[in-house]
Amino acid sequence: MKILVTGGAGFIGSAVVRHAIAQGHEIVNLDALTYAACLDNVALVADDPKYAFEQVDIRNRAALDTVFAKHTPDAVMHLAAESHVDRSIDGPADFIETNITGTFNLLEAARAFWEGQGRPDTFRFHHISTDEVFGSLGATGQFTESTPYDPNSPYSASKAASDHLVRAWAETYGLPVVLTNCSNNYGPFHFPEKLVPVVILNALAGKDIPIYGKGDNVRDWLYVEDHADALLTVLQKGELKRSYNIGGENEAQNVEIVKMICAILDEKRPKDAPYADQITYVADRPGHDQRYAIDPTRIATELGWRPSVTLQEGLELTVQWYLDNEDWWRALQNRSGVGTRLGTKA
Ligand SMILES: NC(=O)c1ccc[n+]([C@@H]2O[C@H](COP(=O)([O-])OP(=O)(O)OC[C@H]3O[C@@H](n4cnc5c(N)ncnc54)[C@H](O)[C@@H]3O)[C@@H](O)[C@H]2O)c1
């Protein structure tokens, strides 16, 4: 299958690109190369004859038409997005333009291409979204695919809007779509502004390890390589017009994640004092959702997919990857906003 992956130079998109090439698919990686992108993430496959790269912004409709005409993909996996909640609080405009208008452009370019090909029912538009569209849970319950949308941040609201557009393009124009809503990812190549890499890198640098609020916010953590595997499963086996929730079966409070990482570092890179001594509680994020939890029943029972690693195993792999790949993360630490507290302007 020839797959057009948008956002393939980002964290999750690059994992999808690496997995898809390994499975024998042809890949066209379309990415604007924003601050969050890094082509080193796909260096392993960049010389593969099955791989092509197009530096294109999804806000540019004409450029998207050119890519579809040139590469004639069998499927689209749409991951390109502005993805950092804290940045969406300080500057929501980019999130509206890329996540909503950009998705609209991509849907229209895909529809024009698909209609021009005679509307093949084998074509797929796979929209990759987040569990944050469902809002915040209390102490109990889990998000299912029929949980009402209730987004709270500019990021999650923009992703919710894009999900609605994708559904509408399926219902109105018959575009063959599948959707996925996934929980928090972690793993190799995670940009150093997100919680897990911030904890690892601040710990190693001897800096404060910041925890927002009381650190009791709960997320359902999924190893990124498992997410990539789940996405390729849904693309190939998912039912048309159906959405699938993807979770790691690994709920944990932020403070628990931080302490697990510190304990792993105590083992792998011991020093005089425990890394947990560097933990510092800082002002909470405005509108910080309390708890997300995924009910993975649909993807498990209908598609036979389950995560392959536990949170402890995934965090050990992740910490080891950061210890082994200092050149990768050092090069990204100069990028705008990295290492500073964002998302306090509300
Ligand atoms: N990270 C998570 O925990 C998580 C969880 C669930 C869903 N998601 C979704 O998965 C997708 C990928 O997330 P990620 O964490 O890999 O994000 P990321 O920020 O690491 O990567 C996003 C990529 O999109 C590209 N991009 C941004 N704007 C673009 C534009 N206008 N045109 C073309 N390319 C553009 C960037 O250059 C970057 O390479 C997003 O849609 C996100 O909403 C993420």
C-alpha cells in the first residue's frame, strides 16, 4: 500500500513511518517541518526506495493537490498537527489554522483526488486524534467511542473540530474514513517539551523536575511504538466510518510517572542523591483536565489489538533511549520555547 503520512517528521508520525516501511508499505512523508519536527526521526528509513519526503504545509491547498497528483496514494494517515497544550494556551491561532483549516484542506484535496480516481472504496483517510476531545473524567469511568465530546483546551477543541469535519466528509461525500482517539504517548523521539522527556532531561541536568499542581492528574500512558502498530492495524482492518479508542491499559498520576522515571535513572545512571529530590511542584496549567482513561474494548475485541509493553517496561526502554541518544535531544534544546514554562498566559 502507498500511504501518505502527514506529520511524519514528528513524534508519532515518524514511528508510523518507520513501522510502515518495515511492514513493506511505500511512504510519502508530508511535513511542513515546524519547530516540533526533526528529520533525524526518520533517518533509519530515509534512504529506503519505498520512502519519499515532501516539505508541504497542510494550510496550502494547491501544494496538497500537487502531492496527491504526483504520488497517487492508496491511503492517507493524517497526523500533522500543532500538538502541545501549553502552546495552545499562549497562542491558539496556529492550532485553529493547522488543526482545523489544515484538516479541511487535506479532506478537500483527498476528496478531489479520490473522486478523480473513480471513488475507489479501497481508499482510506485515517484521521489520528486524541482522547482529550472527550474532556475530563472524575475518579471513575472510561472514555468509550460514544462518549460525548467536551474539549477544554484550545488544542483539544481544535482536534475535536477536525474530528467532526472528518465524520462530515464521510457522511456527506462518502469519503472512506476511519478515526482513532488515543491517550498520552511516550517513547523514543519525543520532543523535549513534553512531560516524559522534560523529566528525564531535567533530572540528568541536575535541574528542578517540575510537576504541575499537585501532580495527581491521571493519564492512560501508551508506548509510541505500540500506538504506531495500532494505527497501522486500524488502517488495514478498521471498519469504514468507525472510530477506535486506543489506550495503554496503564493509568497513572503524573507524580507516579515522574517517580518511576527517577527510580529508573537511579538504577541506570546513579548519583549521590536520588533524582526524586529534584522534584518541584509548580503552578498548575489553566483548565488542566483531571483524568483521562480509555476503554479499549472495541479495538481489542474487533481488531484483536492490545499494547505489547507495560508502563514500567516502556519507561525503561524510553529512559535508555534518551541515555543513548544525547546528540538527538541536545540539538533540539535550542528550539524556541524549549526549556521554558509555557501555557501560563490564560
Ligand atoms: N502526543 C500524544 O500523546 C498524542 C496522543 C494522541 C493523539 N495525538 C495526535 O497525534 C498526532 C501527532 O502527534 P505528535 O505528538 O507526533 O505531534 P508532534 O508535534 O511531535 O508532530 C507534529 C508534526 O506535524 C507537523 N506539522 C505541524 N503543522 C503542520 C502543517 N501546518 N503542515 C504540515 N505539517 C505540520 C510538524 O512539523 C510535526 O512534524 C497529532 O495529530 C496529535 O493530535 C498525539
